[in-house]
Amino acid sequence: MSSAELNHLHALGTFLLSAEIPHFYPDDPDYTALQASYTSNPAKPAVIIRPRSAEDVAEVVQFCSSNSSSTANGSMPCVIRAGGHDLAGRHTVADAVQIDLRLLDSVAISPDKKTARIGGGILLDALLTALEKEGLTTVVGGIGTVGYVGWATFGGYGDSVPGRGLGCDQIVAAKVVNAEGCIQEASGQMLKAIRGGGPGNWGVITELTIKIYPLQEIQAGMIIFDPSDLRGSISTYLTNYASLVRTEQVPTSLYLQPMVFNLLGMGTVFMVSFVWTGSTIGDDNCKKWQAKIAGLANCIQQTVATTTPLKKLMDTTAMLPLQVHGGTHTVTLGEYSAQAVAALVEVALSMPKDLGCGLSIHALQPCSPSSLKESKENEEEESVYNCRQPHMMLELVGFGTTEEAGLEGMNWAAEARAMLSGVDAALDWTYFSLAHPDHVDLNKMYTAEDYEVMKGLKKEVDPKGVFRYALPQVTSIASAR
């Protein structure tokens, strides 16, 4: 660190002590646990600050802003950690001031029980826990330790997307601390940019207002296909599924997530996560669709049973390693063409055997409220999230439980991306949360009009670059390689 940065850091420490805002340095006993995240990252922030309120955040940002400049030299850069599940580890930056929002985990439900105000650092499992106690739920992703704000503001795929829409379309309002350290309600272009444009460029999101729904039982579990013929299982299922959806529309109650993972005692397995949202009393559609999906290839086992969204989320989270090495890549497909299916089979067969490695396929179905939503009735519901056509978003999980396995997984994921991005069904669009940093092209992620607005907004609200580490980095254009 430069002498100017050291002076700023010392002044910051004095300020934090006087303001009684919790903070931790590398030599503090709790620092290592607070710095840890799902993806291993050795980078150590100069200090980890844990605000307890939006007012705490405002005070910290005011201080950093007053010690910042338009260039990196001599400034005090800050990086925001909402949940800490960024798969490229970009929530942690060496020698930066990290503002860790995880103590901002409140949930306040509106009197009509249609919306909830949630803290900017709340994790998915904590959110569902609070809501289910009140007989409510909301759209979330598949891993409980993921931060809601980061998940939702970049798009947000999950089990109830077919009936309720993407995570970004659940955002009703947002409270942010801007680059000057002032608390404000996001509106107009800023609110639109938050929906799909990420959590930190426009300010620190300390609170979101989101849509919530009555809690319903779900039928959830795995449909597992013959692992002794992995090639045949994957090829037959995907080919038959493509034929099925050409003649029948998948109902809004059903979410399917095909995946390939290594399971103890079974080896490499192709399976489909089956989730049916809503009561099945007097309605046999769930059983009919479960039978249809199981019949698409040689099914050997089904674990679908009645559960709750929270229980399903917790069960999935419990299957993950506590920490992994490596990273992810992603490709988006418009359909399961013959060429795409053949490539997916080869990718699965070449997958390393470490338990951290895998392939998972998320989807935006034609029936979803988020699909092909070109315009909204009012400005408050607009979004910069661009890929609204029905698609399959492939998560190439290049992780390993050791550094060596992580390197092998990353090499596999990179090769898989290269193969799959060349098939006829590949779309020229990338999902930011799962993309490797080398393959992020914001000019393709957003429309030209929206991206120009985002860059202009960034220049307007953060001229000093206080949030220069915010994602995505709209001030620069990353070239696809």
C-alpha cells in the first residue's frame, strides 16, 4: 500500500472507532472467518467493515468519498460484499475497504402481505426462514448461502421462475447509499438499472422491496437416469424433451433443471431436479408430468416428495462443499438442437470426477412472466435484463475440492464453453453471475440503449469512482475472448 493509502486507512480506523461501527483487521481473531467465502480467494481487504444499519453504511461511504479521487492513486477504494457468493471472488479485493452487508438481514412484511422490505445483506435461507414463519414465500435461487441482492439484481433464476418470473422482476423498490454517502430511494433509470444491472454501481443497496407470495407446498426431488449409460441417458432425455416441448407447453407450476454431477457411490450421474409449485389435491397434473419426464429416458430412481421451498433449499445447500477452488463458465442455448445435444454429451463425458465439478441447466420457459417481456405498463417495472426469449442457461461448474482439482475443473469448463459456444443453438448472450471474467462483454449483455444509459448513470452518480470495484464494471468494455 502507498503511504497515502496507509494514512487514509489509519484515519478510517480512528473514524470507525469513534462511530462505533464494527470493523476487523487481518490480525483480528474473527477476520479469517469473515473473509472466507464459497470460492477460495486469498485476497485480503485492508479492513472488513460490518455496518448494522443504512446510516452506518452512509457514514462509511461519506468517509471513503471524502478520501477518494477520480484515479486509483491515493484514493480509498471500497468493495461491497452482500452475500459473498460471487463465483469469481470479486467481492474480495486485496488492500481495499470491504463493506460487508451481512448484518443487514431484516425482513419487514407489508400489511397486505404482498411485498417485503429486506436488508441488503440477507441470504436466501434467512429470507425464506423469515417468510415461511408468516406463511409466505418468494422467488429465490437454489443455494441458501447466496445473497439475495446479488442474485436478484443480475437476473435471478430459480424454481418458481416459470410462474412468478425472474429475481430481477421481483424488485419493487430499492434504498441505496449513493457515492456521497446520502441515503436515497432509487427511481427512474437507477431503479431500472438495478433490475438486471447488478447491485453496486449506482450505490450500496441497503434495502430492497420485493414481491412475496402465499406459501404453497411443493413437490420436489430428483429424477435420476441410468448412470451406466451416461451417453444414452443424456442424449435420449434431451432429444425427447426437445420433441415434447414442441407439442406441449410445460405448465407454469413446473420447473425442470437437468444436471450432471459426481455422486458418492454412483459416479457421474445425469438427473433432473423436478419442482412442482402448488397444491396437488384433486389435481393429478403433477403426477402426469412427473411420469412424462421420467419416461424421457431410462429412469432408475425418483425422489420427488412433498416439501417446502425452505426445506428444499436447505437440503440442496447441505450437499455442497463448504469451500471450493476454481470457477465457472456459461453458455446460453436457444434450443436443444441435435448439435447442441451432441456437444452436451461430450462435455459431460469429459467432466472431471471431483465432487465439486458439474453441469447444471437453468431455464427461462415460454410460460414465465419474464419471458419476452419487451415493455411494462409503467416505468417502475422496467428492467435492463435483456435475454427475455426462452432459453437454457448452462452453468459449467469448474470447481474442485482441492487446488489441483479446481485447476482441472477450470480447464474442463473453459474447453466446454469453447465447444458449446460454437454450436448452432448458442445465443450471443452471457449471464454475468456465472460468466468467467474473460468472457464478459457488456455490449452483448445489454441493449445498446440500456448500456449507454448505464454508463451515463455511472458517470453521473459516481464521478470519483468510489464504487470502482462494483459489478459489472460499466466504465470499461471487456472484450470477449
